[in-house]
Amino acid sequence: MRATLKKRVLFLGLPAAAALAGLVFAGRAEAATINKTVCVRNVTKTLSGTNVNFWGFTEGCMGMGAGLVPGPVVEMGEGDTLNLTLNVMMAPEEAAPYNGHTIHLHGLDVPQAEDGVPETGASVSGDTYTFTAKPGWAGSYIYHCHVHTVKHLEMGMYASLIIRPKDANGNFLKQITSTAATAYDYVQNYLISTVDPGYHTATGDSTVFADYNPLYFLIEGKEGKSKTAPAVTLAAATGKKVALRLIGLHSVNARFTLRDSNGSAKSFTIHTRDGRSLPAPETVSSVSISPGQRYDILFTLPSTSGTWYPQVEFQDLWNGNTYTGGTVYGKITF
Amino acid sequence: MFPPNAPTIDRTLFVRFVLLLLLLVPPLSSEAASKNYSLYIATGSVTITASPVTGNGAATIPSWGYTDVAGGPGKVPGPILTAREGDAVSVTVVNNDSRSHNFVVKRVTTDTSAIPAGGTKTYTFTAPAAGAYVYYDSLAGNVNREMGLYGIFIVEPADGSLSAWAGGPAYTSAVSWVVSEMDKPRWNDVASSGGTVNTSVYKPNYFLMNGMNGFQAMGDANTSIMGRVGDVALVRLVNAGQYSHSLHFHGNHYRLIDEDGVRLASFKELDIVNVPPLGTVMVLFELNQPGVYPMHIHTAQMETGNGVYLNGVAAMIAIEP
């Protein structure tokens, strides 16, 4: 919200603002300001042979190109300021009262004016959302629309927002956090989501939204039903460290495991959860991911070549059974 | 005691001031007391109010519940039971319903035998470690619990201090959240009319916060986190439902301090708390910036009441400067 920012600057007065800017500049010369604008466009995805319409964020605002699901990744450093602008021109939308769109910075603890919640005053006609990442915030977040979230998240209006630690020169560190023990050689986002096609055609208040029956299960917007057709692949070198960012945008239960080609579970270490370092890293052989949660995990590949399959089992909220076709594979060759 | 260059103060005046403070503050008692409750099991209903945005979604769900009012309808959730650690607790349960029921406090009591229709049973136990506990009816394959027979049992520290446990983290205000679901057409409508619920199918269409739909809960002072910047709210949270509830806080991260009675050695700072069926957690929410923020479930259908947006599991956080 630019208006609010202007008011604050005026309130402080120009000398105070200049002094403040000087302090910030002197203390954190590396801090950057990132300006990004996203729009909303239709996109058709073919899932298991069936076409499903989505609404995706895209930076291609000049025309009627396709949206992306998930949307463009926002990457910023600790100390950096983000101005994320939502332009709703030509955006597909629902009828009133659930018309328009917003951006909610999920997990970023922003003030009410930047929170993107229409019910607490956010504009649904486009806005700029601003925040500065504090030290200690390195980790994985989400930005997503907060209008009729049941419908709009299902339509694909979500993306990863990654905060990275920086060195004294302002360069990104290849670490999950500023702690050296979180150093990695490779990093990948594993944003997980589910698709109930019924939610894509229903609108407003509808009993369709009372019952969730996902048919398609995605990592980074892609199906990956078998080890031979994984959703995400990584070609790595033996003995190297891999970080995965597990980001939950699904509406069921999910369990992540990392398995070798024989199906044996490999342990991994959780360093951050919901964008905060755990008091102590936790080494586990599986982790449950609930809707909205994020985990940043790290593991070391073996010294001899092979293939590992990170995988997510999507499970029924009631009985915990894995859905038919509900195991989605990634693949790491080394 | 004081650094050599500290300004001198009138020690007599200081002592008088401290004595005055002691007189003003009621003494903290750590004597174990008796806490006696009477609960009556009765039929009732849960009223779902319409969305003020669209006017959709008003409904009445037949339910069963515990109540502290003899002859009254069952409440969903049942009354909040509180005790201090070490108290001798006695809960007399009167079954005014035509079916068998019982009363179990998870991690506290073990008697799961039935109280027959018209029967009465008294459960006595010592209030356990300070924390949040869930009580419920364990009979009839989850049907009795699904119908609304559950509530929260809160145990405060023995000294009555505003801390999660003796010597534990302090708070300025506390709220309790009991989350649950109801499958009106397949469970509540069937069981309330004497039919047999097919317990192999559960598709709840109402998702409740303290027995309320979202719009009621968001306007409920006892459910909201309210206060000023600098305050710390303790949330005692139990999931009486059969689904996991993945709850997301706007405005600030919270600190997870206790899961199912296990106190964390170091608190985790998180913005999602996922509570499994019959799970309990305690979290601390620091009010660190003014504004109004939602706390809501992040699981699509559970944000609705029978498909009506925002009528699912939610609460409000209102922070004054």
C-alpha cells in the first residue's frame, strides 16, 4: 500500500526519513529493493488427459498470454525490500462479492495494510504489497490470492517466495539460512498442490466447496505419477548436498519421503519450518506436510552414482489412505 | 545490590512500597482444592448463521452435547472445565439421553464403560500437569463424539499464575479453541433420528470453531485474540474432530510450547499449527503489531460451512497499539 508508506514518510518528516535511510544504507549496504509486477491470466493444463482451466500469476502483463501454475518465484535476500504489485487488468475473476484478486504474503507477518485480506480492508482492484525481510527470515514462503481462497487457491493463484541469506557483499549464499551447516550445492522448490476439477467450475457459495475430491496431484504444477515420468528432475554430482523446499498448497494430508531406487527411505534434515530455523535441526525419514506449511530440508547424496526419488503421498484427511494416483515422484540422478 | 553510581533511593520508602504491593495482590495459593462439576448429556442443536456477505448458509444441525445446565439442551462444545494442577476433580455425569454415553478425558481418565440411558456416574481424578486436555464420549465408533459430545479441560498451574505451567512461559490473556467437524446429512441427521450411521463414510460439511461457524466465531469475544501490542496470548487448542486441522495465523508467527502434553524444550516459531484428531497443543501468540488479522484453517473445504465461504474454522486477532 503506497498511500500508507507515503503517510509514514511524511509523518517522520524529511530529515528523519533521510537520517533513517542513511542509517539503513550504512548498516546494510547490501540491501536491495525488488520491484515485481504480476498479473492473472487463464491457463489450461492437461492433467491425466483432461483439460482443466486455471488462473495463474504471470509477469507477462502486456498481453493475454497464459498464466503460470505455480506463479513466478519471488527470490529476495534477508534485509531486502519487496514491492510486489498485482495488476488485475484483464484478469479472469468471479462475480461479486468474490470479484477481483489480492496477494497475501503467507508467513511474512506483514501489517494489516499489506496483508491482502479483503475482509480486513484490502483492495481487490490491484495494489502494491511491500515488506522488508528481517534477519532470521531466510526460508520458504508463499504468495497467494486471498479472495475466496477456497476457489482462488484451487485455481492456481499461488507461488513460492524464497528468502535467502546474503554475504557481506550482498550476494546470495548457497545456504538455507545464515548458518553454515545449511550449505547446499543444489536447491529445488517442491511446491505441492492438489486439483479437484469440480472446484474449477463451481463459483461463489456452492455445496461443491463443502467436499474435496482431488483427482490430480502436483509437484511444481506437474503430475509425476511414476519414477519414469517424475514431476521434477535434478541432475547432480555424487557426494553433493541437496536442499529441497517443501511448500504445501494442497487441501489434504501429505507425507514426504526420500527413497533410493530400491524404495528404501533415506533420512534428511529439516533446518527451517514456516520460514524460521528450528531450535535444533531434526533428522527424520519422513515428514507430514499440512496445508500452508513449509519445510526446508537438506541431505547429502551418496559417493557412488545412483538415483533417488523424493516423493509425496497425498492422503485422505479422514482415514489417511493414499489417494489412487496420489503418489507424486521427483527424481535426482547423481 | 545496586551499582555504586546508582542514584540513592529511600530504602524505607521502597520497602513500604513493596509491602503495599503485596497487600494489593491477592496471595497466590498453591493449596490443592476440590473442583466439582456436574455435566448433563442431552440432545440439542448447533445453529449455523448465514454469511453476512452473501446471506447464504443458515442451518440447524441436530447434535448431542454435555451441558452444565440441568434439563438444558446439550452444548457444543461442552462447558470449559478448569482446575489447578493437583486439584481433586470430581465430574458427575448425568445421562439424560435415551442412548448410552460416557466421559473420557484423554491422557487423564481410563474408564470407558457406558453410562446407560438415565444413569449417572462420578469420575474422580487428580488434575494432571498444567495444559490442555480434551474430554469426549468414546462410544459408538466416533458417532457420539461427532454429534457434539466433547469439550476442553484446562489445567492451570497450582499457584494460579498466568503462565502456561509453573515456571513456564507467561501470558497476559488466554483463549481456548475447540475445533471439530460435523457431517450433517450422513451422521447428524441419521443418528439424531435414531438411524444407524454408516461409519465407513465421513464427509463432513460443517467445520466448527468452539461449536460455531466462521462468521459467529470471528465475532465472538471469547474466541478472538484481543489486546495491545506487547501482550501475549496463550491459546489452548484441542481438535475434537476426525480430520486434521491445519490452522494459519496472519500477523505474526506463534511459538509452539506444548504438543499433546509434551512440553517443548525449545519453542518452535511457526505460522501453521496442524492438530491431528484428538490432539492438543498450546501456543503463545505475541501481539507485536497493531491491526486486525484472521486466523483460519488453510484446508479448502474446511474454510466453508456447507460450501459457504468463510463459514468454516476461523477466529480473529485484534491488536490495539
